[in-house]
Amino acid sequence: MLTVLFDGIAYGMVLFILACGLAVTLGLMNLVNLAHGAFAMAGGYAAAIMVNRWGVPFLAALPLAFLFAALLGLVLERLLYAHVYARPHLDQVLFSIGLVFMAVALVDYTQGSQQQFIQLPAFLRLRFQIAGVSVGAYRLLIIAVCAAVALSLQLILSYTRFGSRLRAAVDDPRVARGLGINVSLIFAVTFAVGSGLAGLGGALGAEILGLDPTFPLKFMIYFLIVVTVGGTASIGGAFLASLVLGIADVAGKYYIPAFGAFAIYAVMIGVLIWRPQGLFGRVATR
Amino acid sequence: MQLNRRGLLGLSASAAAFAIGTPRGRAADPVKVGLILPMTGPFQSTGRQVDAAARLYVQQNPAATQGRPVEIITRDDAGVPDTTRRLAQEFVVNEKVSVLAGFGLTPLALAAAPIATRAKVPLIVTSAATASITQASPFVVRASSTIAQTASIAGDWAARNKMGKVVTLVSDYGPGIDGEAWFNKRYTAGGGTIAASLRVPLQNPDFAPFLQKARDESPDGLFVFVPSGMGAAVMRQFTERGMGQSGIKLFGTGDLTDDDILNGMGDPALGIITSHFYSAAHDSAVNHAFVDAFGKANGGLRPNFMAVGGYDAMGMIYRALEKTGGNTDGEAMVDAIRGLSFESPRGPIAVDPATRELTQNVYMRKVEKRDGQLWNIEFETFPAVKDPANTKA
């Protein structure tokens, strides 16, 4: 029973780290980026190649996967995304879904379409008994990493100078520019961090979610559910939503296997009927 | 273009010469085999294996009978049934192929079957494994196996080895449900008890809740049938959950430990028991030669059960042409294929004349490490297993 809860939390945490970058770009920068999963996939493949082919230790590969996806995000933001910020949402959707298809084809062509597996070190395959609950080391690591990420993101956004500049740049880019804030730099950094987090999520989650070229398409819907249910106003919303969805999904599959696949959607529908703007949503600002 | 009378005469003369020339030339005309396979997309591994094996066969046997070469044309359907059907039609109408072969998945084979019936062209299934395919057209012959064939043997074996209680975990799609049904039938007939039958959605990101459920039943064994890529995920989470240590045996049909990706699964795969018709580690001279030649021609790739299906499909075509004396008429060829029996890399096989299914050995295998690589090592043989689904008892 508690093991199910634990597995649900771990699954929710993976969802969170994958989707929080999207919550940031969609909620704060008002950019619809359906290609978010492509960055997660990039991070996952980077980690798989580093660990399996180059023998990089798994724990070292995680930050490297973050960096790789962040760099990729930075380059693409400067080259491509910078041009669509001011465009209508439909343009952004079409643009980013196009990127997804290109990413899928590119990975398929270069890496093949089979599932990738990241070789985990032996100490992450252990299992403990904590207070009578059977717990896997790997899932424990996921929870620890994701909790740390969530906490630091929330602190950075609320209490640092960068956070307040970012919020200012989002609320009114023109005035922010007038006050000497380098808006495009801030957007670029934010986008890169969001992509990097997706990459980290891809690397961490590969073991649980699997990793193949269709990853961005398969999980796009999950990212969007997290962001919709959580509301786009804060990291906290996405965090809570991920936890609720993760636990609902795992518990649903455990207790009512036949219905399990739908639990996550039932929760989404329920929440959205109750609060159409999401758990922590603000009423649309523009 | 202006044609004067002399030019016109010349033209018709050469046309006449051509028309007369063709019957004489026919002896050397290649027999065309149209391979339709998923060469891209999630099932490209199937396509790659079958195509490579079929080409290897042709390379090893340049002329079939009476000096007629065999030509393989491969087209990619990317796993989409509409495309399979269109390609089959193009093959029959434009390329005038004598045989259609390939078909990675059941829906793909079913999409092409009506074309085979109408064009009276033999259709040899190298991969798809649902029992109903051979009933879809009298021109369908199978060179792989049915799920019933392998899953029922897994059931027999589990019952015979005193596994008192088993949980089944299958993907919720046609082949998965077939596997579950046939396993259950034979296992319970042998005196076993099914503790729970779990069906996992096909698009399932996390097996954790299902495996936990299975664990809580504390069965003697966990029978798994999932599409081949997902098998590895099940295995790893099974190990991660420490289910092996708590005395649960993970077993299934051979799709679980596909030779093509077995090495990438790593140590969690060790000790897993599967029932299947082909292992690259099968100990016979024919198989050793096949594995060596296949590896040499494809940069060290290991053939899997898909490859052996492609190889044997070509074997059937060659032997059928031998029997018909080079006649490529569809009905004559299917008649010639019925009742064929020969030694394949997988062991002795025979085409059941009644069902057009293969009668073949099904082996119980265990994953072991040999020379640093993982192999499915056969430890028990169920000889000459007929397909139980289409055979009327």
C-alpha cells in the first residue's frame, strides 16, 4: 500500500521535472512550446550515449544531460524561438509541432528506433526497507533530485533578482526594457534552463518511461495535462499537479488495472470542472 | 515526331521480333518476390532482420530452378496497414511479383490478404503471429509461428514444473490477449492456478503498479507477453523490485528475450525462461552456418526469430519452384508449399497441408552469459508442435 504511494510519488516527480520547464515557458513567457518533449528526449539520449558508450558514471551524466539540453535550448531559442514570441499561439503551436516531427525523424535516423536503456550502477538497483515500506534506491534518487529542483526553482523565482526581473519581463516587456532589463537575455536563459530541466527529466525518467524516438509525441499529452491541471502561475502548481497525477495513475493501475489507463484523465477532467484555470491558475492576464 | 513509312515498318518489325523473343527469354526471367516490411518506424528492427535474411538466402542460392534467378524487391510500409495494402497492389499490378512476403504485424498481413486472394498470389508471412491470418486467405502460408504455438508450450512447461500459482501480465492488444488465453488454457489444464490476469495498456509508461500487484499475489511465476521493445522495461523493473529474490520466476514467450536486443538488456535478463521456436544459440550445423553468414553480411548483427522467418520464407519459395518446375502460378505454388518439410536453422520444420501453418519444435530456453554475451540457451525441446489454434482436434 505504502509502496504504491511511494512509486506514485516517484512517477509524479518524474512528470514534474519533465513538465516544469513547460510550466515556466508557457506560464511565464507565454510561449506554447509543444517541442518541450524533444528537449527531454535530447537529454535522455545524451545520457544514454554517455553512460553506455563512453562509460561516464550515471550520476555525472545527469548534470551533463542537463547542460546538453540547456545548450540545445539556448541555440534553438536564439535561432528560432526568438522569432515566434510575438506571434499568435497558433503559429507557435504549428512551429513547435513541426520541430517535434523533425526531432523524431532525426533521432530515428541517427540512433535507430529501438528502445534505449541506460545502464544503471549497481547501487541504484538496491532495495531497502524503510519503516516497513519496500523502496527502490533509484526511485528514491528521483524523488530527492526532483524535490531539490522544485525547491530551488521556487526560491529562485520568488526571492532572487533574476526571478523578479523575469517576472517583470513577462508582465510588461516594454517597460522592463525601459528600466534597463535585458529582456531577450532573460528569456534566453529561462528557456535554456527549462529545456535543461526537461533534459534532466529525460535522463532520469528513461528507466521508468522508456526512451525511443517517439518519446516527445508519447509524453506531450502528459506534460500538457500537468501544466493544465497545475495552472501556469507557479512552480508549486505544477509540482502539486504532478504528484496528484502520478499517485492517481499508479494507484489506479494497481487497484483497478482495467481502468488504470484512464485514472489520469479522470483526475484531469475532475480538476478542470472544479477549477478551469487549474489548481493554482490565475485568471488569464492577456 | 514524324514517321515515314519505312520507319514505321522498321518499328513494327522490331516490335514483332520483341514479341517473338519474349517466350524464349522467359527461362531467364527472374522470379520476383515482393517483400513488404516495416523498414522505418518503431518496428524497423523486424524489417531489417527479415530483409537481411531473405537477401542472404538469395545470395547463397543464386539460381532457384532451371536457371531462373530470384529477385527480391523490398518496400517499406512503416507499419501502416493502408500502405501495406497499397504496396501489395502495386507489387501485383505493376511489378507482377510471383510471391508476396514479409508483413511485420498482424494488421499489416490482414490488410494484404484480400489482394493475395484476388490476384491468386502466395502470401508468405515471415513475422506476424496471430492465428487468424492463415484463415484470411487460402494463399497465406506462415513461415514464423503462431502465438498459440509458443504460449501454450509455456503453459505446458509451467504446469509440468510444478509452478502452482502464476500471474499473467500481457499488453492489452490482440497478440497479448491471444498469449494470455493460450497460456491460461494449457496451464490450468495441467493443474495450475492463475492468481491474477493483468492487462497493461499498450501505451504504458510505467509497469511499477502492475508489477507490485503481481508481487503482492506472491505467485511462483510471472508469465509476461509484451511487444518486444517493452520486454526489457518489464525485466528491469522486475529486477529493481527484487521480485526474483522473493522467489518469483519471470518467464514468457521468446519475444521477451529477442536475440536482436538481448545484449542491450544487460544482466537483469539473466536466468529468464522463455518458450520459442528459434534461438540464435540453437546447436545445429545449419544454424551455425546461418548465424555466421548473417553476421558477416550485416556487420556482426545477430539474427533473431524474425530473420529466420525471412530465411525460411525464401527456402519455401525455392523448394516450391523446384516442385512446380518453375511454374509460378499461385495455386500451384501454394499446393507445392503445403507439405514441404526441410531443415531450417531453427530445426526441422514442416508445412501442415491442412492449416498452412508450420509444424516445428518449440524450445524452452534460459538466458545465460557465454563469452561475455547473452544468449537464449535451449534446455528442453517440445518436438513437432502443431499450431493448436487452427488445428481441429
